[in-house]
Amino acid sequence: MMITIECPKCGTAGSQSLLKPDYVGPYRCWKCRELFTIRIENNQVKSWESLTEEQLAEQEEQRRQVEALKAKFGKKPED
């Protein structure tokens, strides 16, 4: 499912492809390159929070650690 996302900083419309109608995670505006954590519910953006490059790297590292633990203990990664 494709949804349109309007950047709160520059107002540019962008598109995001989602497998599920709900999403929480990073989003980068294609035009101004501003980074955000967005929360989407039922294919509609509900909230935005500014995100730094350092915070994004930290989130990605935490996600990798969780996936490594799931693999170690035989858990199937969540979609």
C-alpha cells in the first residue's frame, strides 16, 4: 500500500510503501533530507518527532541486536 506523506518541515509530499497499515519508524524527506520518527495508524500519519543521525544509528544498532538474539534463540523475525 502506498501512502502520501507531507514533510512537516518543508511541506513536500513524498510516498511511502507499507506492507501493513501501521508503522513506527524512521522517515527521511526526499527534498529537505530532514529525518523524523513517524507513527502511522490505518495508513494515516499520526505523529512526527525530529530524529538525529546519531539517534537513527542507535535505533538501527538496537534492531540488529534484537534480530541477532532472535536468530540465536531460534525465533522467527517479525515482519
